[in-house]
Amino acid sequence: MLSIKKKKAHFFLSIIIFFLLSCQNIEERNSGSVINRDAELVLQTLFEIDPDTISIYKNAPATLIIPRITKAGFVLGGAYGEGVLRINEAPVDYYSLASASYGFQIGAQQYSNIIFFMTEEALQNFRVKDGWELGVDAEVVFRDRGYSIGVSSKTISKPVYALVFDQKGLLAGTSLVGAKFSRLIR
């Protein structure tokens, strides 16, 4: 029978292996064409989950779609994902999301993130500032299976609206706080 210390070591090692396998070949996997394809699939998934988001997408001057963010942690944690900025539904730039955290956390998770820029001013603030973070002018909604988002383009009151959905895995405390967005060259 394994001791508790060995069980903890095996569990920690499993999390690290999961995180490393999830991030393997990021450069190869996330070329511009692959990011665009995955973004389109995630967008269609969101529209199937909540058809009201179609009107939000159509009314937003720009949308940042990050199809897959991988987050893992065991006291120290981190998250990373790459996505595409679409203006008038056309891809114009690629961005990464990265964050680090410290505290009580254990597990690993993947999820999708779509950020709707509802004003031109919010879009400009995002595009000119490398290392942009979601601020108090943003509304963030986490959608778990079985719950309706319950928003439409008429109910959004903030200039930036972020939606986290399609979570897979188990990690307490999914958050976009402290996440930095940086422009990529693809």
C-alpha cells in the first residue's frame, strides 16, 4: 500500500504531466489557420448553447476568441491559451492569454473564452496596450452546463463582456483576474 506522501507525489506528477501534454507543440498547433479554425468551432458551440449570443457577436465591433485555455495548479498555478481578434467577423490579430496564481488550488482544467468589445473605445484600449488585463469596465460570465447565460445585446451595459464556457476537467476557482493578453505574430 502506498503511503500518503507517495500518493501526493503521484497526484502532483499526474497534474504536471497533464499540463505538459496539454501544452505540447503549442507553436505548431496554434498556427494562424489552426487558431482560426478552432475559433470558428468554439463560436458555433457557443451559438448552439445560447442563441442569444449571436446578436451580441453581430453587434460587437470586435471579438477576441480563445478556443482553448489550459489551467493547472498545485499551490502554484498557471494558465495559457492563444486566440484570434476578429473585427467585423474578419481575423486581424492573434493574442495570447497567460496568468499565474498562488494559493490553495489543485487540479487542471481547459475552457474557452470569448471577449466581446462592445465599443470602439474599449477595442482601441485593448489594441494599444500590450499586457492588457480585464478591468472594472468588463463584465465576466462563467457558464456551466445546464445554466442559461441569460444575456443579449440589449442587456449588456459594460464596454467589455467576457464569457467563459465549455469547462473540462476539475479545478476550483476558474478566473480571468490577473490574466494578461499579449499580441502574437502569426
